[in-house]
Amino acid sequence: MSARFEQFSWVPLSSLRSPRTPAATASRGKGVSIKTAEEIARMRVAGRLAAQVLEMIGGYVRPGTTTGELDRICHDFIVDEQRAIPAPLNYKGFPKSICTSVNHQVCHGIPGNKRLKKGDILNIDITVIKDGYHGDTSKMFFVGEPSILARRLAKTTQEAMCTGIAQVKPGANLSDIGHAIQQFAEGKRYSVVQEYCGHGIGHNFHEEPQVLHYGKPGEGIILVPGMCFTVEPMVNAGKRHIKLLPDGWTVVTKDRSLSAQWEHTVLVTQDGHEILTLRSEEREQAFTP
């Protein structure tokens, strides 16, 4: 679940239990928490569980299934099988356990009675809480055979996310991520949504920093090991402009063009980065952003 840029209400960061390095202290002054080894271990578990939900639900994405049914299946799997908590449920009033955004819905779609039909594209956004820590990830699914436009959009958005993640390493600027994403997506003649962004994550669902998916390189905080955040670009086939539906959650493209999103939770390591929500299919394909 993405953050609303500049309008997100930040929650207090958790108190970490071990001594901090000077870099960690400096980052804390900017409101960014540096994860301890214990916290990273818990986040790896939460990330793996979130990835497993996306792996599980794929077989249920088919014509005739409702997004509400997908929500129920995911909820039961998270609660009964994983013994974990679906983070979106009742978060700031969100009524369901997952987000399902179909076709021109950009993000935060509320599952309901909408039946999927052949040719639809669908983003399923999963956040799992396990032992107090969050794993957040999303993936695009095709219902039957998608149009050429839809397939290209989904592929480009995934590649844009990977291009952004590839910038994550100690010493890089936070804005390098968004700049790489914007350059890649716009180079393919798509547009990047600017009102919603990635976010820090850990004990809290949404923490600092805000991770924009556009902008100039060389700006913002310097990345240091132990930072953890999501990279989750939303890319539109048409113009970037969006609007919020009356339900207060669902965001759609103003021109009703198709939109796609992919998301991973990423940890800054000593020599680069680690994707905490990597799925088995990505490991098998030697996924290397």
C-alpha cells in the first residue's frame, strides 16, 4: 500500500534495541530508522510470507472470480496458514485485507463484487505482519490473454521497478531511484504517477523516507546499510493524472487509460541491496535488478 506524497500522516518510528552507528544516528535525525540485525531477520520472514501470498493467489485469478473472493482467500491463507496479520485490514479505515486494482485503477482498489473478465489486468497488493514486522509487495496478473498494450505496460512497469531497485546501494542518493524509474518509463512513452510513492517500512507499515518514482538524481538522503523501504512505481499507458473515487481509497486514471504497478520491499546492505519480497519465480529466473 503506497503512501500519499506530502500528505501522508507519519506514525512514530519504533525504538530500536541495539546501539547505533554514527550513520544510523544521522539517519535517525532525518526520521529514517536503521534496522538492527534482529529486525532485519524478522523483516526477511515477513517479506517471504508476503511473497508466498502472491504465489498462492495466482491460480485463483481467472474469469468470473470476484475481487472479494480473492480477498477472502488471501485473508484465510495469511491468518490460518501463515499465522500472520493482513496489514491493510482496518488500516486507517481500509475495509479489506488486500488491495485489488483492475485496469484503469491505479492503486488501493477495494475488493468487492466485481467479477474479473477475460483481458483484465489486475494488481494485487499484499502486506503481511509477522512478529511485529511488515513485508509489502505487489504484482500484476493477467485474466486470460491480455491485449498487447496491457502486456507491454505491465512489462515496462516491472522493468521500471527493477531499474529503480538497481540504484539502491550505500552512498547513493534516494532520488536516484525515482530518476531512473521516470527516465525508463517515459523513454517507453508511458507516464509515472507522482501523487503516490514508496515508503520506509519495518515495525510500522509506513515510515520515512518517502520514495518518489520521479525526480532529479543526486538529491535527498544518502542511503546507508540497514535502511528498508518499498519501491512501487505506478505507470499509466496514458497521461499521469489521477483522481480519487468517492470511496476515499480507490485511485484511477483521469483519462481511464490502463495503469500498472509492481512493488518490492528492499533492504540497503553493506555492498548493495537485498529484495526481501522476492518470489520463487524470480529466483528461478535469476532476477537481478
